[in-house]
Amino acid sequence: MLNPAIDRAKAETYGVDQVPAIAVEGARDYGIRFFGIPSGYEFTNLIDSIVVASTGEPDLSAETKTALAELPAPVHIRVFSTPT
């Protein structure tokens, strides 16, 4: 837990510029961030993210992994939702 107003360097490292925020990481930082409260159905996504970060292996088909590997550049995905 950190306070971005006090520990600005660490907040910048994690890309946290809004609060509350949760950074999910395992052996490495996968860039998974939750801003706000992951409540309702969003809580399931938080748990799934923790599993992926802890195992290092997302539950994706070989076809999906191949398609993602062919992307020409990194992709930044932001998903917005309302509490359910």
C-alpha cells in the first residue's frame, strides 16, 4: 500500500495516477491495474488477474496467443465499468 501523494516515485513506477488503485503483479509486473473498487462482478476479474499474475500464464487458446503475438505494437487497453 502506498500513498501516491507521498511516494510519487513508486506511484509513477506502477503507473498509478488515480486512487484508489490496485496493482496486480507476480514474478513480474504484467501492467494489470484496477482503479476504483472492483465490486460485484468486477471482483471476479480481480481474482482472475491475481491467478494469472501468480501463475504467469493466462488462460488463452493457442489461436489467441498466436494472434496477440502478431500485433505490430504494444496495446494499452482501458476498460471502464460501473458497479453491478
